[in-house]
Amino acid sequence: MNRLRTRAVAAVAAVAIAAGALAGCGTTEEKTGTETPTAGSGPVTVTDSRGKAVELKAPAKRVVGLEWGELEMLVSLGVQPVGAADPKGYATWVTAAPLPADVKDVGTRQEPSVDSIVALQPDLVVMEAERDAPLVAQLEKYVPVIVTKGSDATDNLGRLRTDLTMIAQATGTTDKATALLAELDKAIADGKAKIAAAGNAGKGYAMADGWKQGSAISIRMFGQGALVSQLAISLGLTNAWKGEVDPAWGLGTTDVEGVLALKDADLTFFYNASDGDDVFADGLAGNKIWESLTFVKNKQVTKLPNGIWTFGGPKSCIQYINELVKAYGA
């Protein structure tokens, strides 16, 4: 299940070690409204999440993105990637900033093709810190690479700002980045005011996704440090999940029995199932433990609209904020 399963494996592994208990295209000439803006022609030096100074002869225009959050940021900045990892999956999970139709598929996010990337003759490759060092080294033989942090459960909103700003510096789109972050700040401030005005400041919420293997259902909870959790907390809401999570993504994997820990009577439970595999509506139908939960009995379970990426950039964040305001701001 794309990042869902990949992230869950990483989250479970990290938590198990720590706690021992948890069972985590080329560019087109056609005008689309988001064309790459004209940038200066001078050299650019960007210091990435590794602390490495990456030198570019000029702001990058032909860019390949190997993660969906970074791809969303590129498109939101007006940079149309020439190559993307798993663009079909991106189209399913990310609707905030659609990729151009002619973007070239360079393989999966877990195993992108170095040959496919190099064949596009990009000015720059953007990837996340979690990808292994050998891939970075392979790519850097042929093309400059900047590595974003991707997630940081100690300050995911600050991390998002840093990653976006770095990509904008590399592509000559810093003005657009400033505007995007201002738009996000306004959405947070407005949303917080609406939720408070509705008398719902401090109300509890939970966020999850999940999958089914055989008869076993795994539920991945978004803890305090997950990006979307930090958005909800910024709106004045309270994350009801207090279980173990991994230190990078703020995610923790449990089963339906583990969800019994969510006892808040006012809790609203949100979940994501953009690929059509809805384990909450379908897989848990008739499950006595699930149906005994107060928020289930009170019909306070909300499926997010398809295509809101919970690991995305500012535009996905604003989509998520809008859904929380719908639930708590009325």
C-alpha cells in the first residue's frame, strides 16, 4: 500500500527497537498555470539536510522528484518535474498539486531507476533523507542531488518550512515559497479561530490509516509529532493517541484492541483510504471491539476525501486543515 505499508514497516521497526513492545516528462510547452518561473542565470548553492553544500550552475529547471511530498512542493512552486517516482500512485494519493501528464516514470519510490533518471538529463534530483546512502552516491556521479529531511516528529511544521525553502532556493522560486507558507499560516490562523468560535477548542481527535493482510488488520496511528497531528494541534485540537510512535514520522502501529485506548467520548476519528482499501468501513464491519468504541457508536468516524496526502506540502496541509474545520468549526 505505497507509503502506507513502507512507512508502517519503518515505524514498527523503530518503535520495536526503542520500546520493545509495539506491534507503525519532460516539461511541456502547453500553458498550465504552473509553469516554471523565470529564474536568474547565476550559480546557486544550497545546503541540504545532510549539511552538504550542493552547487548548481543556475537554478534548476529540469528536476526529478523521488518522493511525493517533494513532488507536491515542486509543482506547488511552479516547477514541473521532468521525472517522478510512481506518478500513478501520486495521482491516487495526492490531489493538491497534480503532476503534468507527460512526466516520466522513473520507477518506484523504494527502488527508482538510476538509468531512467540519468536519461532525462536533469539539472537536479530531489529525494528524502530516509533513502539509502548508496542511491545518493550513485546519482551524484551524474547529477546534483539535494536531500530533504522528509519528516521530523520533533518539529514537523518547521521541517516542512525548511524543506520547502531549500527546494525553492534550488529552483529559483523563493517568492512562491514565501507565498505558499503565508497561505498555510493564514489557513491555520483562520481555522483555529473558527474552531474556537464554535466552542470546540481543546476537543479530541485521532488520525489513522490501515491495511489488511489475510484476516489481520493493522491500524497505523498518527501521534503528536506526525505532520497532520501538528496541524491539528496548531488549530487548537488535542491528539487523543498517546501510544508509542517512531521518532521520525510520529507513527505507531497497533491492532483494533489497541484502539480501545481511545476513550474520549467527544473524540472524532479520522482516517485515510484513498486507494479504495477501506479497512475501517469494510474490514472492521461487524467487529465487536471496533463497534464497542464510543466514537464508532456515536458515528464520529470520518473518512478523509480521497487524495489528501498526509505527508505532503503546504497545499496538502491546507486540504487537511479544511476537513478539520468542517468537522469542528461548524
